[in-house]
Amino acid sequence: MRLDITYRYALLHLFYKKIKAIAAAIELNEVYGEGTMSVRTVESWFRRFKSGDLSVEDKPRSGRPSQFDEDALAQVVEQDPKTTVRELAIKLQKPVMSVYRHLIAIGKVGLN
């Protein structure tokens, strides 16, 4: 899952403070909510930083670009905010996890 830029800057800050990955994950989960970030994710970002890549921006990805219509998703959610993710997936004929990721992207679902 794509990390919010806020978490990335927090990770960079903790990396500069030389905090261990497990302690960084614990701290981030305490601050931003349980389940925000796994130790493996922190380790992955710390490896990236240690290699000299201090950018917190996304790297270009290969493959087909997403054809998910977030405007249509937002419209369906606005019409009935109590619709479940599974119901949205059926209405939009998309995988449940894709719908969930795009709900996060448009700010309709929190990460905690």
C-alpha cells in the first residue's frame, strides 16, 4: 500500500535520529494509529535511505496505469455513505482491495 507523504517524512526523521526500525514502527503506530506501518515497511524505507536515496517521493512504476475512476467512486459514496466496500466493489465491478485503496486515496477511509 502506498504510504502517505506525512509518514514518509516521519520515517526520514526517525532514520536521521538513528532509531532502529522496530522502535520506529512502534512510535509511528503510537502516533498515527495501530496498524499504520509494519516493521518490514520501515526496514524497507530505512534500506532505501541508507543506500543514499533520501527521496520520499514515489518512484515511477512500470505497467499499465490505473483505470480506476475515483470521481465515480466518490459520487457513489456521497449518494450513500453507509455503503460497504464490498457493495462498492460490486457496483463499480472492481476488486475489493482496489476500491479500498482508492477510498483511502480520496480521503473517504482513514488508515487507523
